[in-house]
Amino acid sequence: MSTSSGASNSSNHHRRWTRRTQKVKLIQPFLELLGWDLYSTEVALEYTVPMASGSTHVDYALLIGDSPVVFVEAKPVRSTLTDSEVTQLRSYMRQELDTDWGILTNGKSFEVLTKNQQNGGEEVSVVQFDLDDLTDNPGMLQLLTKESIRSGKSDKIAEQVAQTNRAVRYLEKNEDRITDSVVNAVETNVGELTIDLDEQAREFVQNLSSVLREQRQFVSETSRELNTVPHSSPENSQTDAQGSDGETQGYVIEFSDGTRIPERGEGRHTKQNQNMGSAVDYLIEKYDLLDVIDIPHFPPQARKNCTINTESKHPNGEEMRVPYELTNGYYLHTALGIRAKKSRIRDLTKHVEPSVEFLGDW
């Protein structure tokens, strides 16, 4: 009996050691490559996630300020990533308002999830890749770097990938109809040809779908597009510097009553925190925001970090990082990623009359 128990304990210990080694040798270097400092407060191990039945833990939470923006769930290196594990990660992300990204990995294969803001915040898969793919497509990492998530570039890449996904699904579902449309268009404009036009048209549709699938898997192409600066000639350099309408570069917040932050003519404001604070000050002064919300104010689903409080602390006693002092002496929580900042402003605006739109670099 003792021999059997000892063998079982040894086996269990080996499995635990393998999981720990996997994190140290595979997953943690990957997170460092993305710009996250494992030895700082921006990476939390075994992060507690409140659930309806109590609580659970996610292997890593990557934070901007004091808000978790990415959950990383590590699975055994010899396992395959399953649909049930993706569903589990989705449920974790759903519990944290500011967690817009999730990474499921066994150290070799990766699946990246994000919240689709165009579909009620539903968690959707954006891209899947293996470590071997990074050799030929290093730009794929652009989607997950700390700087890309902080600046909002990841959101733009994810939306381009989502558009590609929709196009692939449409082409695959409607291949026959699209093939017929191509044939009809060619015959109408060119006339009958000596080739098998049906076969050529179908091959064209299938090749288009294949090219889009490849772009969906490797986001480096969309990353390069985002980093491309249009050529400016001397006569239009003024327009390019200001944006197409002269006002929409920088982090511009526009309310439906016509108010813009920064105001027209103020020039370009590149400080997200400053513009977020100015927008909330405007809602307080113009629409008496503080009379219609509870203080401390929590946005929907937030359990830990409030948006506005009478002091530069959250109700649990933790200090706000990078607090913004509002004009009335209250404090605004601004240590958030770009998507979370927009979400907090939208939440506050819903309590008063105007709606809000984000322009420029948002």
C-alpha cells in the first residue's frame, strides 16, 4: 500500500512540477516579450475572479494601473486547447468589466479572445497561432503587447480581424451565389468566353476566401497598415497634421449637445487622462452628474475599482493610481486601458441627457 501511495504522490508531484516549469520556461518569457514586467504589480499570479458560486483563480492577470485588462489561462503543455476551456476563460472575462482580452495557452499553442463591443461585449476568438508561426510572422505579437493594449491599437487590429472573419464566413456560406454573380457580371460586360467561366469564377471565390483566412490567422499585415503614415505633400501638410476636418486628431470626446473636448481651436490633446477628466468635469458642471449617481460610483459589473469617489482611494482602501482631481474636489479613477476609459465615460454619460462619441486617436 505504501509503495502504491508513494508512486501516486510522485506522479502527482511530477505533474505539478511540469505545470510550474511550463509557466517559468514558456509562458512567462512570452509575457515578458510582450512588454509585461513579471516582477512588478502589473502582473498578478493566481488572480481571484469572483463568480456567482464563490470565486476562482486565473493563472495570470495583466494590469494597466490597478485594473486587469488581460487574463492568461495556462493549460498543460501536452494537452490541446478545448472549446470547454475557451468557454471557461470567457466566463472569467465576463466577471471583470475592464478585462477585454484573454489568452488561453499550453505554452505552444495560443488562442486570443476579446470582447466584441459591437455585439454587446460578447467574448469572441480573434486569432489562433502556434509558437512556430511567430518565426515567419513576428508582427502577430503586435496584437498583445502592453503598449498596443494601452494605446488602443489592439482594438483596431482586432476589429480588422473581426471584419475579415465576417467576410470569410460570408464567402463560405454564399459561395454558389457569389460564383453566379461573378459569371453574370463577366458575361454581361465581356460576353461569352472560350474558357469554363463557372470553374474560373468559383476558383476566384475560393482563392479570395483562402487569402482572407491567411490574413485572419496572421495579423502582421494589419499591424503594418496601422503603422503606415500617409505621404503628405507641402500643400496638404496642415490638413494632415490636424486631421481631415481639422479637429479629429488626438483623443477627442464629443457630446451630442455639440460640446467637444478639447474645444475647437484648442489644438491637439494627446493626454487621455486629461480629456477623460475634462469630460467628467463637463458632465458635473453642465448636467449635475453627481446629483444622479451614487458616490462612490461603480460602473456595471465592477466590484473593486470605482470610477468616482470623494477621496483618491477605492472603497476597499486601495489607493487610486493616477487619480484625476475633479473641479469639485472629488477624484476620478483613470488608471485604465483606452477601452476601459471609453466604457467609463459612456457609463457616466448614460446617467444624464447627452450621448457621447469618441473621435481621433480613440
